[in-house]
Amino acid sequence: MSRIPLVEFPTEDRVEAVFAEIEDELGAIPSIFRAFAHQPDLLEASWHRFKAVMVHGVLSPQLKEGMGLVISADNHCNYGIYHHSSNLEDLGVDPAEVMRIRVDPKHVHYSEKEHVLFDLARKANLSPNDRGEHLISKAQKLGARDDEIIEALAVMELVVGFNRVADVLGLEPQRDR
């Protein structure tokens, strides 16, 4: 159970407007945004960042959700594991492939370039002091553009932050749709 109450019924117009946008985009309001709703500026900033990284961008939603899943698994964040797994299944990814992403990502059906971007995001989470020069160089040799490299790192950064907030607040995984 969450260590702070989640905002179910917003009393501020700003929060209500952001909730409406989130619900329009995602079909429901995930618990993490209900927690952020206690601070409307942070709710807005978190939603805009999430939208820029996970909803829009140049990488496929399947790749970004896969990155989110493996990073959440590496961080032992049940909230993130649940949500990224559910999102992948909603995108039409077979449950067996979702499990493979989580436990054996080397054998996932990504292109070689996608595998390197995936590895870069994972490496940045697990070994932040290793600057990943070899992975960036390899990604570039495989045709990865700078915007794709930056987006892979932005996915990692967003997911890690959300994992930490979810864990500290004790957010429970639950189907928000």
C-alpha cells in the first residue's frame, strides 16, 4: 500500500487538466501520477517528460517499453516491471517475448541496432561510471542517429527515476486501465 495517499479526485483545475490529458493518452491515470498530483508543478513536469520520452520520440514504443521493463527488473522495481510488461502486451507483444525481454534480453527479437541501444540504456543504469563509449560507437556504426542514442538514455533516466519514486512510496503494481 502506498505510503502516502494517492490523489483520486483532484481539487485543483491544473491537476484535473493534467489527469484528463493522461487519461486521454494512456486510458487511465497510473498511480505514480496520482502521487505526483500532490505537487502540481511536479505532476505537470513529470507528465511532460514522460510524454516526450515514452509517448513521442524516434524509437519504437516496443523498444522503449522493453528498455523500461529490463531496467525495472534490474532495479527490482515490481511497479515498473508490472507496468512495462502490461504496456508491452497492450502493444501486441506476446507474453513469452515479454518474459524473454525481462530475463534473457540477448535473445529478444530486436534489430542489431536496437539491441545496442537497449544495452546502452541498461549499461547506463547498471554502471553509470562506465561512459559506454564502445556501445555508443557500435550503435553509430550500426546507423544509430544521435537523437536515437539520446532517447535511449532518456528512457533509462526516466524509468530509473520513476522506479525510485515507486519504491520509496511503496506503490503497488495494479492494472490502471
